Amino acid sequence: MFPTRSLTLNIGGLRAKLLIVVFIAVLPALGVILYNTASSRQLAISEAEKSALEWVHVISNYQRDLDRQTRTMVELLARDPIVFSKDHDACNRRFADLLFNAVNQPENFFNFVAIDLNGDIYCAARKGEPGNMHVRDREYFWQVRTMEKPVTGGYVFGKIIKAPIVPFAGPIFDARHQLKGVMLVTVNLSWLSKTIAPRLPKGAILSLYDSNGTILVHSSDQSTMVGKKDALFSKLLTGNDDGVFSSSDVGDGIERLNAFARIPYGEHSFYVVVSIPRGEAYANANATLKRGLLILSAAICAILLAAWWIGNSLILDSIDHLMAAVLDMTAGKLSARVTLRRRDEIGLLGRAFNNMAGVLETAVSEAERLKSEAEVRSHQLELVNQAKSRFLAAASHDLRQPMHALNLYLGALTLHQLPPSALPVLANVRLCAETMDEMFRALLDISQLDASIVQAEIGIFPIEQLLERVRMEFLPAAQAKGLALHVAPCSAFIKSDPVLLSRILSNLMANAVRYTEHGKILLGCRRKGNQLQLAVYDTGPGIAPEHQAEVFEEFYQVGNPERDRRQGLGLGLAIVKRLAVLLDTHMTLISRPGHGSMFALDLPLVHAENLVLDRIMPARGNDGELAGALVVVVDDEPVILDATRTLLEQWGCTVIAATSGSAAIEQLSLSSEIPDALLCDYRLRGNETGIDVINAIRNEYNENIPALLISGDTGPQRVQEIQASGLTVLHKPVLDHMLHAALATLVNGKQEVSGA
């Protein structure tokens, strides 16, 4: 009864689902534990980073203190009387004693030097190499001489100790405050790796960089790393005073936590970096995480074990009974019920299941009954629609036959000399025939659209020419009723099918002229973003809201209960609706009784003003002369055959008329001329069609003789067959001037046109 897949009762699966439900229920509590663990670890990480940053700040502060001490030492040495002594050896001994014995932390300093105004060294704690006893080429010497105030020079690598040395220089004044020389104290930056590095955490590396990223001090590998560029640190440190980051690019490939700080050195800056292995830096954080995860795991295990026990002892047996009943119902046993002797929620669920099963059993029976009735009604409706289509096609064909003959006789009668009193009667008869012709064409349009014969041919064209054509077509009819017709000019280009769009506008304008008794009609455009709205306004009677959807249905007319045929069949807006669907657009109707109506559709706007119009309407036939043309006419209706022959002979044609293809070929065998055109009705006696006759005559002469097919069939299948033949076709009833234009085009070798 039900489309099902195979179901089996899986207690293990139910148990797993129960555990999942319990786990989800306690998930918030587990989330709190996990959050607290993560927060504790993050706090420990922050503390580790803060601790690393404190190390570089301690080193930075220590170096700043050393900077101040060095400046003070320069001032004190510059005032020492020994620098004014002529005994340079005594001065050397004095400076050496101060450097190696009197000064705290002598490893921080490299040398004390006194320089005369010529740049020659006359006193030094450490004696330089021969030939290198002057500093005339050093910038700091000339800065002190020029500005007469202390300066800090750029670092240089010492030639003796191969370490970076920073010079601190200051002026030496005599008692009259006259500049007598320059006092120099040089600081050995390698003290960092010797003094500070041993105090750092295990595995930590202390590095000193200049502002360009060059390594000056490296506690791990001083001899190899010093003097090299480090692009990573150069990129990270430039422009930052301090910070913390992680990397594995300090030479040994170990993931490290790096803390750095900028140390100003006079006009220069250095960066001190402490790199601590992540395992060492985050030891407390990792321990916190492990403890938290251990607690979380223990909690999860305890919860799942408790859920397992509760599920086995209290729930699964009852669910087993419920599942068995469900499987029975799935197999089509709608009478299946469950018996649970419990008063808790599961017992309530069992009773609810039984109630649901009863309701479902009743509902399924009712649904099957309604489905059967709906199928019967649907089949009956389909039969009715098919019968309607067959009736319309047959009625249209049978009615078109006499109408077609009537049009031909009226065309022939027009060429005769008639008394003046008969001319108004003839005009009224032709007007009635044209009215009926319009009705038949509307039926044909509906049939073609329903048969999907009409296809949209989308192109880009200017709307102006289409608007002008519509204006010229309907201006006489509007003026005849005393209506003001205004078509607003528009220079826009649109993307659509000009032929189908012209048919839409023609139907809308025809309705506006037909139903508007006074006032005006406006056809205009309005740009809306990438769309162009094309609208027809009138001051007609308007349409009430309850009728606005129905006016687009077939044969529906507002205010025409007596079915006055002068107001059409009520197919115009039905055709408009179908054509709008083909153009992939939407019709908009705004109307109010007594205030007129507005019909509008939105079309794609193309911003291409320089495009040239290729196609607005099909090319019209050339009304060339037919005198002397040999035309074969085949029609099984004697009246139509006679009317066609009479009209063609009055146009000067030589006519061979026959009721079948074989009769036509028999008559042609008596003539040595090849026909100039073939004019055949589509539906002939028996199973013969006009297409068969045309092909037979063409094969007889082995030539592609111009041919015109006349049809009164509007059924979708017939319309498709005719369309597939590729022949020029005119649909009954055919007006005499349309037949003349089509034949003239064929006889004179012009391009085929469609009279549909």
C-alpha cells in the first residue's frame, strides 16, 4: 500500500541514537567545561607571551641604563686632569686601570680613548694597531668638533674582538671652556650574549638586530650568524616598538615564541629579540589543556555509560514493540496496533500511535477514493478538450470553405460594371466578409499558438519604426470615430521579435479603437532601468477588477452579452497573452470603470543607438501582372473551384482547374507549356492533400514549380504538417487582393510571403 524501502529493527542503532540524544542534551555542560579549559589555556598562553615580553623589556631597560652610564662616563673622563697631561703613558695606564679595575661590569665596555683636535689618539686603555691611531675618518669625531656636544655614532665591527661596538663621544674643554679634544667610550654589544643569555629560559636564544634586520648578536651561534640579514625579522620588526609572534626561522627549525623590543641608541635603533621554544614557553598552557581534556573525557564517558544503562533498562524494549507495529503498517497492515502497559510518556506515545493508526487507516481509504474520482474527472476533461479542439478545427474548415468562395466571387464581382445602386450593397457584403475573415484569422492564430507553430525570432531593432507603422495603420479608424490618436516618439532599441510584437500592439490598438467612444488613445514608451515599458492608454469604459483576469481568456468579452460580432470574438487578448509568453514578457493591466485602461509590457532595452533596423515586418508581395500566366487550380469543392477560375481568368490568367491531382496531370498532358504556378487546396478527397498534388506535378516536370497552398484547417496537427512542408500557405477565407499579391510574387520569382 505504501512505497517503502526495506526496514529492519536495529536495537544497536536505536541505542546509538539514544546516546547521541543524551550527548546532545549534556552538550552545553560539556561546552562550558571545554570553554573553561580553552580559556585557561589561552590565559596561560597570554601569561607566557607576557613573560617573554617582560624579558625583552628588562634587557631594553638594562641597555638604556648602560647608555646613560656611558654618557656620564664620557663626561667624567673628559674632566679628568689626566687627559690634559703631557705624559701619555700615564694617561694610558690611568684609562686601563679604570677600564679593567674601577668600572662595574667592564665586559660592557671596549675602550676609553682621548683624541686631539687633529683626530690623533694620544691616550687609550687599549692600544690600537700600528697605523690606526687616528679617527679623522669617523663621522662622530667631526660631529663633536662641529657641535661641541655629545653624540652616539653608528656601530662598527671591531677588528680585534669581531663584535659590534657602539662609540659614545663627547667634547673635552679646558678651564676656559675651549675645545681641546674629543673623549670616546666604546661599548661592546656582545655583553648581551655573555651576561643576559645564561639567565633566559632553557633553550632560549637572545638576538640583537639593527633596524635593517642585520644580526649583531646571536647567543646560540655568534660566529656564524652575526652580520647576516634576516628578512623575516626585518619585515616584522620595522616600525614596531615591541611585540610577540611565532616562527620557526631562527636557524634550528624549532617552533618558537619570539618577543622583541626596540632600543633607541642615540640617533640609531636596535631590536633585541628573545626566542623561546614553544614547548618551553607554553608548558603551563599545555598542561592546563591536558587537564581540561582529561576532565572532559571522563565526564563524557560517565554520561554515556549512564545513558547506556537507562536506555537498556527503561526504553529500548518499548521502542522495540513500537517499531514492530510501524513495520507492520509500512508493509500495508493498517490495522496494526501496539500494546504497552505503561503509564509514562512512552505508554502515552503507544496510545497516540494507535489513535494515529486508526485515523491514517480511514484517511488512506478516503484518499484512494478521491484519487480514483479525480482520475475519472481528469480523463473526462481531457476528452472534452480534445473534442473541443476537433470541433473547432472541423467547424473552422467547413465554414472557411464557403467564406473562401464568397471572397473569390466578391473579388470577381468587383471587376464587373454594376449599377450605382448595387455598389453600396456590394460594399456592405464585402465588409461582412472582411469581418468574418478577421474572426477566422483570430481562430487560426489561437490554433497556431496552441500548436507551437509560432516561434519567436529575437533580434535588436529600433522601436520607432514599429510605432510609426502602428500609428499609420490605426490613425484612419481613430479619426473616423472622432478619437485623438497620439503615438509618442521613442529612439530606444529593444531586443524582441518585431513581428510578434507588432501583432500584440495591433490587437491592443484594435481593442482601444473598437471600445473607446470618445476621448483619446495614447501609445508610448517609458524607460525603467534596463527595461522599456511599452503601453497603450485609452479613455474607454474601463474594466472592473473582477473581470481583469478573465479578459485574457478565450471568447470572454466584457459588456457584450448579446455577442455582437462587430465587437469581435473575444480572442484578441487571449492571443496577446500567448504572444507575451512567447516573448518571455508579462502583460500589465491597470483599469478602472469609467476611467479607461492601460495595457503594458516590459521589453529588454538595448543601449545601442547606432544599430540599423533589419526586420520589422515580413516583406510584402509584389502586385505584379498575372496576364498570360498558366495557373493550375486543384480543389475538391466545385463552388470554390469555379470561383477561383472565374477570378483568375478576369486577372488574365490561363487556368487549368481540376478536383484532384490525377485530373490536373491528365489535363496538363494535353498542353506543352509548363505551369507558372500551382494553386492547391490542402484537404482533398480521400487521403490526398494539396502537398501530395504539388509534389506529383513537380515530379512530372522535374522542376520546382512555384506553388501556393490554400488551407482552411486550424487543428494543431494539420497546422504543423502544413508548416513542415515549407510551402507558401494562405488560410481561408482568402481576400482577392491577398491572393493576387501572393500569386504575383510567385509568378514573378519573388520571395515567398505568408498570408497567415
